Amino acid sequence: VGCGQDELIGMNVLRLLDEEGIRKVAEETGNRKKGRTSRYDLVFHRKDGEPRTAQLSSSPLWNEDGSYAGALSIIVDVTEQKHLEQALLESNVRLQQITDNMFDMVSLTDATGVYKYISPSVRKTLGYEPKDLLGKTIFDFVHPDDLGKVKEEIQKKSQTPGSSKIEYQYRHADGHYLWLEGASNPVLDDQGEIVGAVLSSHDVTERRIMEEELHKSEEGFRGIAERSFDALA
């Protein structure tokens, strides 16, 4: 609090608090007089005016006749911890805002492919509510024809970590299948072991349909050309 021990001895602690702090101390003092141990946060104002957040753990002290004598308090400065917690909260809120408004589906799975998070964009693309997929695996919705290659790709990346991209068919909530293009990056723990993956996927069904139609057209033209050459020969 910016004061020396000599300055603090005999000082009323309320001088270091604002109105909210004074109210909190009065409330907790009432609890201690009932024999309760208190633990709460309090903002102290240093001698130079800087606010510091402290965590107090206070136990009641009693006179020999059983009357309330005061409190024994352990006070720990947690200002930096509170700043970090607030920064983390703000960062998480920003990240949530970004993922909630992305067109691509963003998901987080554990090492076995179980969904731990999936962005709200899954509603528009696949018709599911995010909560409907939590606890299920990505393999539960992959088309049987593509299940083998998806599992093979995941197995490969578990041995040689790195980003990857793959196209596969995925079941829509109404039962039909869409083509998705997915990119994944592994999530590593402190020891460098893979503990999950972050997936980003988007619908490429229309592109696949156009590619298939183009391929059929090319095959058709090739067949016409071959028959024409045969006729000329």
C-alpha cells in the first residue's frame, strides 16, 4: 500500500479503501463476529493513489470472555493476476465473436476425434445445433466411402504433425451428404504430444458437382472425337 510499518500501525484500514471497500469490510466484519472465516477481494488505494487488488483471508479473534476482539488477516496482492484474468476473458470474448461469425465451420476435437467445440456456423452448413455434435466424433458423420481415407489422414498426422487438407462427404442433419473441404492443425500439449486438433471446414458441394459435370462433358467429347477418328479411318 505504499506505507511503512510505522505508518500502518494504529491506522484504520478504512482509510485505504473506497466506499465499496468500506461496505465490504463492514459486511465481512459482521460475518466474523458470528464466528465465520472470510475470504474476499478488496481494492486498496496506495499512498500515491494507485489501486491494488488484494485477496483477504480473515479469521475472528476472541477475548477471554468470548467477545469479539478483531481479526487475523492474511492479505495477498493479486493485482497482476486480476489483470491477466481480465485480459484472458477479453481475449476469449473476441475469439468467441470471431468464431461465431465465421462462414467456415471451426471445431476443436480431442485426440480421438470427439468434438469439444464447434462454431455456430454448423447450423447454416449442416443443419445441426452445435450442442448436438458435442461428445460425438467426426467419424460418426463421415460417409462410409470416405471414412477410410479420413481415418488414414488423421492417423498419418498423429505420427507426423503438420497442417493437412482433405475433401470428404459429411452427413447433413436431414440425412443427405455434402462435400466438405477441411483443413486441420494439431493441438499439442507441453510435451509436444498431440492432444487434439483444430478443424476448419466449408461446403464445396457445388464445386464438386461442377467438376463432375465437366469431367462427364470431357469424357463425352473424347468419345465423340474417338468415334469420328474411327469413322475417318
